[in-house]
Amino acid sequence: MEPSLHHLVVPGPRAKHSQERRVAWWEWNATGLEHPSNVVVCVHGLSRQARDFDVLAHQLAPHACVVCVDVAGRGHSDWLADPMAYQVPTYATDLAVVLAYLRQRHAMATGTAEPYALRVDWVGTSMGGLIGMVLASQPAVGLRRLVLNDVGPVIEPQSLQRIGSYLGRQPIYPNEQAAADALWEHFRSFGPHTAEQWLALSRPMLRPVQGGWTLHYDPDIAVPFRAMLAGGRTQASDDAVHAGEQMLWQMYDAIQSPTLLLRGRESDLLSHDTAVAMTQRGPRARLIEFDGVGHPPTLVAADQVDAVLRFLLES
């Protein structure tokens, strides 16, 4: 089974290289279901892309339509003309448009006028989880179930420094294997993978250029990230971080969807204390931690995939 690539024109910030801007997604059609009544939307992390979810999508496809989105500036989605628009509010607005389209498409295919006849579940890794939190905090969006993969309202600062050390760099690699080896140096925190698994995760991260291969995202996604880190730690920056955390906690507390929280036990982005707090407030997330894994679990290992399947498929 192979997914199909789709595009949708979205409003908001302009595209860098065209008059209209498109968001792309890969769709896995539910096996044997003509018009499945549920869809699982999967959204990747900061520097990744939609094909990260191939293993999970294969397992979910017999039960649901699976839509894996390339966030703006990544994969097959258009790059933005204004680098400072590479932020969660832009992404959340884009994804809300995608959800509305999927619901409208389902309504037209089934002849139903019920706007929420299509049940929507969300699996968000890191940045994709933050986008999911924004949308899940809005009852009108109507997410049925939410999976947050190694992310919460508090982002540990050491993880930001680590991510900033490589984000936006666009080296040229002579071949796919050389690129996969280099990516492993940045992403060892993902935990153990076989050579075959890692190459499968790495190939969609690449695009051909003169002289070899480079990463499949706009290097300008790093601009707002570097701007955030540029001033160093000051009282003003600490106050801004605290205000941002409080806003995210308010969003989290507003979530009513049943929520599963996954965490790599060695994660430097989501602390154990924050994860535990997320089990005690808001939607009171169900927490599962994975040994030998940092930030984030890739949802390739069988125990990680099984945890998501059990949660999404339980009645």
C-alpha cells in the first residue's frame, strides 16, 4: 500500500515562489472502506516531514483514513515568502483549513449535512503536538482523540539549544546513505533504529540538488527560531517564556478530548515533571514513557506503534 499526494490552496502568508500557497499531505485510504467515518491526522516535528509516519500509517490504514501533513516550508508544501511566518499560529490556521476540507469532502461523498460526521483524531510529534494542542483547545474544531508525542506546555531550554545547532543548515550530501549517516549524528536522541529503518526515515527528508542531495525543507524555517534564541537569557526573555508557558497551559487545560501523552524517558524537551503535571490537569493525559529513547519517539518501534493503535482504536 502506498499513499497518494494531495495539495490544498490555503489563505494567509504568501508563498515564496508562486501566487497561491499550497499545503501538501499524503493520504492512506482505509482498506476496504469506501467512505471511512474517521480520519487520523498526523503532523510532524519542527524539521521533519509527513513520511515520518509511514510505519504508523500502514498499521492504521485498515481502520481509518490516514492523512500525514507536510507543514508549511517542509516536504511538498510551499515555502513562505516571509520567514517570520514560520510559527505555530500559521501552521494551526493551515491545518484548520485542511480539517474543514476533509470534513466537506466526506460530507459530499456521503450526502450528509452533519459537519462532524467525520471523526478526526490527531497524532502530533513535537511541533505537531503543539499545533494539535492549539486546535484541540477549540471545541469547534472537534478533535475526537489527541496523541501528543513528546511535547507539552513547557519546553526545556537545553533542547532549544540543541535544535538550534543544526536547524536551517543545508549541506549537500553525495548520496542518500551519506545523508542518512549525517542525519543520525543530529537525531541519535530518536533512540535505537536498524540501518534499514533509519534509511527509510531519512530518504523523504532529502531532495535532489546539483551535486547530490540536501534537506527537504526551507532553511528559513530557522529564522524565527534563531530570533528567539539570539538575545540570550534576560529578565525580559524569561518573562516572555513564562508568559508563553502560561498560554500553553491555558490551552492544554481547555482540551476536552481524551489525550495520550508519549515521552522518551531520556527526552531533553519534555521533562518528566511536566509530563506528570499533564496527567493531573486539563484532559488528564494518559502517560506512556519509552526506555532508551530521547526526543522524540519516532513511532517506528512496535511498542510505540501499539501504544498509539490501542488508544485510537479503543471504543
